[in-house]
Amino acid sequence: MFQIDQLKEKIKKNGVVVGTHVKWPEGNIVELFAMAGYDYIWIDGEHSTLGINDVNSHIRIAQSNNAAAFYRVRCNEPAVVKPILELGPDGIIFPMVCTAEEARRAVAACKYPAAGVRGYAPGRAIKYGLMDLDTYLEETKKIWTIIQIEHIEAVKNLDEILQVPGIDAIVVGMMDLSASLGKLGQVEDPYEMELLDTIAEKTKKAGLPFGVSMGYNPKIVQDWIRRGASLISVGGEEEFLCRMARKTLEEMREFGERGNIE
């Protein structure tokens, strides 16, 4: 069921794993991405209308096709996180974490007492009761708590955030970070680039894997690999479909204007 051990082995062996984002409810999209070889699927609950049944399906499809399943919650609330954990994802992504206290809250939401505040009533995560409790409790320790750094306040508080026990990975949101600087979309602004270098250096020093969530841009991807990133989350069904739709239409228009197809 869980694919996180496999993902960690890939990071250890190759240094970099590649994921993509899913916002639509169609399970075939998840299956296609996993079959294509993406190492993990970023199921987005923050910027989508996905329902709990969609998420359940997406997690199962990803994991059954050897891709890890990460879910980004819409907010840092235990009541929001809990039903997703019962579905057995490989990790929970917390957006817009800006302080150490918010990071501690995220970690606590993913863990049972006394380490956290998660309530007990697992479903798929315990194989519907087919898994014994001791094994299940060991399995739950593998679930990643992933913190997103995507605001200037988070960068200012990064040293304290990185000291919070239980964080498994850091992912940068470049667009929201640029927005917090008053420069939405200017992700290659010199000041933001300095901040990204700082985030990478401090996270590496803390011994945590880190990465980025972004649209596909070869140059920026290479910048992140140069920084030592392990988790590269790029594109998604909207971007991929939009790009190919435009490209195909432009080529067909060009063929029509020439009056023939070579």
C-alpha cells in the first residue's frame, strides 16, 4: 500500500524524484501519470474541488501503480487532515506554514497521542482491520509531514521551523513567495532567487529533503537540482493539456495557412 519507502530509496539512489500535480477528479489521469513513471502524485486539496471519494480513488490508483501519493490539505487543521490520513496517503502537505508553532500544529495533526492529536479510527490505512494494530502503528510513522515554505514570513522564521521535530520534508511554493514580496509571478526576481538559495542552504544543513512545486520550466528545474533539491513537483493535467492543445492547434493552423501538409 504505502510507497514512501520506495520513494526514499529512489532519493537515496538517484538524488532526485519527480512528481506532478492533480486537481481533477478523473482517476484515469492519476493512473496515466503513475504508469508514465512519475515517482509521486501531488493530489491538490488546496486549489481544487476534489471530494473525499475522489481523493480516496486517487490515492489507491497512485499507490497501486507504484507511485507515492501526497495530499495537500486546504488548511492546517487537524479535523481537515484526519479523514485524509484514514485513506492511507504517503504524506500530507501543509501549505503556507509561516511559523514554528504552525509547523508543530501540522506535525501533531499527523501523529497519535502522545506525540500528536490525531484521533483513532483508521479505515483503508489499516487495511480495513486486516492489519494488526502494532504493524499499523509502525506504518503510520512512515507518513511524511511536508511543510510548504511560500511566504517571506516563513523564510524569516525558517531557522525555528526547521528545528521542529517530525518534519520530513520542505517544499517551496515559488509563486506565493513572489506574491508575498509584492511581485506575483516574478519568480526569477534577484531577491527571490537569494531567498531560494537561503532556503536550500538552511534545509540541507538541517538534513531534510527539500524541493519545489511549480509549472514546468527547464531552467528553474535545473536551478533547483543545482541547489540540491530532491523533490521536483512539476506541471499537472491542466498545464500538460493546455500546452499540447495550444501546440497542436498552432501547428494545424499553420498547415491550413500553407494550404497543404508536408
